[in-house]
Amino acid sequence: MKNPHDIIRRPVLTEKGYDGIADKKYVFEVDVNANKIEIKRALEAVFKDIKVDSVNTLRTMGRIKRQGRTQGRTPEVKKAYVTLKKDSKPIEFFEGMV
């Protein structure tokens, strides 16, 4: 199994992400090659005392950027929208942000 910290890159802290914290819904940027089962296991390994109910994923292609005549793409990103079970504890990292 991969290291859980390699699967979960960082939390996505946006206004939409803050709105879901009260309902135990969190957003994380994850590895592009990770699937939903690996994401669920990695979250439960990194954050103790949580139980993941569902994981929804979203992939966005990199945008084309130009600098003069040369062009390239920004990196591809995969996000995971994670919902915790009702009896689960909230993630402590997000406690002071609500």
C-alpha cells in the first residue's frame, strides 16, 4: 500500500469548502492515480477516530498557458469531496476554521 501522506496532498480551503465543514464534508487535493478506496483508507489512517461515509472525486485538466510563442499546461489536479458518517468525530484540523 502507498503511504497515506502521498495519497492526500493538502486540504482545499475555499469558501465552498468552508460551507461543508459544519455538515462534516471536507475537500482534499489527492494524487491523480488514487482511487476512492485508497483515499478512504488513507484518510482513516491519517486522521484517527474518523469514519468516512462516502468519497466523490473530481479531475480537472490543466489549463493551457502561454508565454510569448511557447505554451504549456498547468498541472492536472484531482479533488476528493469526503463526507463523514454522522457518529464520526469531526477532523481536528478544521475545528478552528468554522
